[in-house]
Amino acid sequence: MTSGLPCPICEGPDRRGSLERSLRVLAVDDEAPALEDLTYLLRSDPRIAHVEAVTDATKALRVLHRAMDAGQPLDAVFLDIRMPGLDGLDLARVLSRFAQPPPVVFVTAHQQPAVEAFELKALDYLLKPVRAERLAESVHRIVHEVWDSKTAAEPTAPAPAQPANSTPPEMGDEVIPVELGGVTRFIRLADIRYVEAHGDYARLHTATGSGLVRAALNGLEERWRSAGFVRIHRSHLVSLGHIDELRLEDGHLSVTIGGAVLPVSRRHARHLRQLLVRRARPTPVPGTAGVLQPRNGLGS
């Protein structure tokens, strides 16, 4: 028997044994002693395999996006509420707009924000100092949440094919943190027109500007493919829904997006044409030889 009190709802046949030592979680607290205590308790739980610990919301978002880019999204976030800058409630609102939001457990010394926390669909609400047996109940809820999401994700009947440039509503609402002059901005995935490789970073371009994220273009291509993004060049990833023109000049193919002209490599040209033709047959525009303007709302 381990030390401490057993969790009464963790006993019995429905223990989700296959998830033992498989959970990967994130702890966020701006106070170092509280973060250390929470991290220690989480690492002591036999169902948790890995704990990331950060001291603010911006760092938390970076960790979450890095994990998603690596194909290993975190299973839950243990989140303090009162933090400088972006507080825990603000971060929870951002997470709720992810394509697959991680369960959030608030860990705080204050009871007042509890109503707002549960309006944000928090999985649990823990008061400091956190007791081991109470934390065990939260982990048990996470196990059930993860198990249920895995079960729901099991294939049933094939889903109807979507148009090549369609963006699932939940993906379009995903919020991406970008760096701009030392300031972190948050932009919606649906607002991104194209992505440009920028060393170890990627620059995301929208109608109002651009910002950097620390991510490889290959990872973003894989992650955002179902949202209508396609690779057109080793340096560019574009949103099909934002393409204004497909242009062929002197044997070179390019696309125009919001005034920016981007080259299409020979390697990617055929695939791009197939995607565009699949959703709408391009029609020549009189007086613009060599320019194809896709119909049916492909332009901005």
C-alpha cells in the first residue's frame, strides 16, 4: 500500500489500466514553491509518465504547441489562476479554442473564480495547499477524459470528403501565439494566409501583419493539412482558401495571396493544380492571358 489516503473513486474494476504511466501533463504556476509542490505530487502519481512545468501562460502555450508539432499532445493542464500578464482564466479561454483542447484543472488559493472556471468547462478545481488524495481524484478524471476521447476517436464509418480548401470550424478557431517585437500576439488559424520558412522559425502571414512561431514548416504542413494548407515550395505553405490567383508566366507557376506573389516549385505544381481543380474549375479571365482566377469564392 502506498503512503497517503487512497482515492475512493480510483478503486474497482474500471481503473483504465492501459493508461497507467502514460499521461503527459503540464503544470503552470508563477510561484516557484507552489509549482515545485504540484510537480512533485504529479510525478508521484503512478498514472503520470511525464510532467512539464512552466511559470507563465506564454511559456505554457509554447510547450503545448511544441508537443502538438511533435505529435505528442499533452493530456491535461494544471493551471494557476492569478498570474501576471495572461492569467489562468485567459489561458483557459485560449485553450478552449484549440482543435482538441486539453482538459484543464485549476489549482488556486482562491475560491472566488470557481464559477467562471467551470463556465470555461474546467475538469476540476483544486484549492491550495493541494492534498495528494484530492489530486488523485483529478488525475482519475483526466484518465476517464483521455480514455473517452480515445474511444470516440476510434474509426467507425468513413466521413464524407470535404472540399480541398475547407477548414473544419473547430480547426479554424484554433489560436496560435506568435512573437512580434518581443510581444506575444494571438491569431486564429483561419486568418493565416500563408506561412514562410524563417530559419528555425516559421513566419505566419495574415491580412494585418505577420509573426514568428518556433516550428518547422514540415510539422505545420502535417498538422494543418486538414485545415486546407498545402505546401507549394520548400519555403512556403499556403491556405488554399486565401489564394487569389494562379499565374503561369514564362513556364513558371506562382500564386497571388493578398498582393504577395509566391513561387510554386515544379515538385508541388501538379498537386496544387489538382487541389484547386477539385474544388472549382478554373476559368480564364478575358484580357489576362496566362492568369487563372479560381471561381466560387476561392479568392479573398
